[in-house]
Amino acid sequence: MSRYLMHLLLFPTRVSLCFLSLLYWIVVYGTAAITACLVLIRIIWNGFWDPYGTFHWTVRQQPPACLRDPALGKHAYLYGRSSGLRFHYVTKGDHRKPLMLFLHGFPENWYSWRYQLVEFSRCYHTVALDLRGCGNSEAPSQLEDYSLEKLLYDIRDTIDELGHTSCILVGHDWGGMLAWHFALERPDMVQRLVIMNAPHPASWLDAVLRRPSQLLRSGHACFFQLPFLPEIALSLEDFKLVRSMLCGGRVGIRNRARRLTEAQLEGYLYRLSHPGALTASLNYYRSLLSNTLYKHQDVAVTSMLIWGEEDNILVEGMSGGTRPYVRGPVVVHTIPDCSHWVQQDQPEVVNNLLWDFLLDRDSVSNHTTHGLFSSASASGALNGDSRNL
């Protein structure tokens, strides 16, 4: 009788979860369909007027000089114990010092952390990893090879293979989503957590279900759930959409002094232009988006969230929406006039915030605090403060 009563009491909850799941996927694939229609209209229009220019892209054969700059660190490889895959990473600093591990997003690679690799190598063993399927790391071809479980094993194996038991984990975009999940699953391996423009997995779902219209701002994530078409769209006109993401007026880097040069942009296009590279990168969206449901655990690790206020890629309000899901000490900083590509757009500001957080000079508490920082004020702080541990 008690067992029957328990099932009866749980029935409304189960029905609600099923409804929530159904609603979520209706919103996701509905947005994907709308975006796909708009993309197809643009492809047909551009292809009619300039077929050669539209359906032409170049495979880059040689890495650009920026990826071979020795000042940024030493290139090395490791093998994942769980997967057997070979991972490329760039490292700088003494390996006996605490590990500071950087995880990039899309459409980036290790190079997106160039400003932080050098800055923090004085006091840390800094490592910027090419995630599986990205940069010079191996790229399995099947979608199941990008499951959340396997991606988290990659992070664990990287920490182990580098000779450390834990790290300061820093993630941006989907690297930030992975960092959230890793802190949830393995808090014992995360000394401190730093997230840049990536919402807590649960706050993504909350934001979408509260205001589905906001998902149009993140329509690319839904569009990427579709097969084949996203790869074609991103390749057209020699990767014009990728260029626009990083350098465009609406979503690209806003800081004129830090906008990517053509040579730096090639640092991202080099591997993405190779056959199968875009599919490997997009498999993160196809895998991670399905893992956002029911991930409502609280993060207990001391954390900092940095958010570029002018992010036109992620849903508005996600930075504040993270607050209920962090149980440990946390601080949230919003950087004005800064794009989604925060660590490249305002590196001086980001580095300053990181130093304050790592040296316990920030107002970390059990409640979220919000700070607004301008590049001018951060520059002054950098000039006036010592950064010795």
C-alpha cells in the first residue's frame, strides 16, 4: 500500500517532467526550423547572384604564424587514459606550480586563451587545452563520442596526465558549460571555478522556458542540432559566418584595440577548414544541449562568473540566473561594452578580475555580488597593484 501511495504521489511530478521535456524540445526544434528557413533563403539568394563566391571555401594547409608563436608557450600532446585519444595543448610556467586549466568554446581553440596563458604563467602552471575534435586534438567522427560523460573524462584525464590532482578550472562558452558540469561531478578536482559567458546548465533551461522568445538570440545553438545544413552554412563564402561571429559588428569583439587581425582569424579557420572539423565542433552543441535537462545540482566550489554585458549570442539574463545554483562562495562580474568573447575582448579587465579572485581580494561570499568594471579602471588597478603570490 505504501509503495502504491508513493507512486501516486510522484505521478504529478513525473507528468510535469515529461511535459517540461516535451516543451523544451518543441522550443529547441521550433527555433531550429525557423533559423534553418532563414539560412536557406539566404543561401539561395546569394547562390543565385554569386554561385562561385557562395559555394567556395579554402582548406588551409599550413598553420598561421600566430599559432606557432613561442612566446605563448610550449606545444605538447597527451593521451587520454579513458579514450586513448591524443590531445594537443599549449603550456607555460613551472609544472610544479598549481595547475590553471583553460577550456575554450566554439569556434575557438587554445589560442583564445593567449592573453591568460602568459599573464598567469608567473604563478601557475597554465595549460590551454584543445578539446576533443578541436584544434590539433584528435576528432572522433561519431556523435556518441561527444557525450557529456566522455567529455568530462577528458578533463579528468588531462589533469591526471599533467601530474596534478586538482586545478583552477577556467572555461568560456561551451568550455564553460563543461567546467560547470565538471565542478558538479568532481568538486574534489576543482580548487576554484571561473566561468566566462556560459550559464549554469539549469539556468539555461529556466531562461528558455520563462521567455521562449529569448531563445532566438541563441538560435545558432538550436540550428546546430540539425544535420549537415549547419556545416554547409558555416563553410559558405569561405567561412563568412564564422568570421562574422568573431569579427562582426553585432556579435564580434567590440574592443577595437583587440579585434582580430586577418592572421589571428586564420588561427581559428586553419583547423575548422579541414574536412570533418566543423562536424566535430558542432557535435558539442548536439550533445550538450540534450544534457541541460534536470541538471539542477548546486555547485559547491568557490566560483566566479564573468559576463560580457553586450553578449548578443547567449540569452539575456543568464548571468543572474546562475545565482540560485551555486551553493559555495561566488562572485559575479559584468563587464560593460564587452562581447561574448570576453577574455579576448577585454583581457586586461578579465585578468585583473582573475587576480583579485585568486588572491582573495574579491568580495567572494555565499551570496552573488555584481560588479561593473570599465577597461580604464581595470587598467589603473593593474598598474597600481602587485601580482605576486
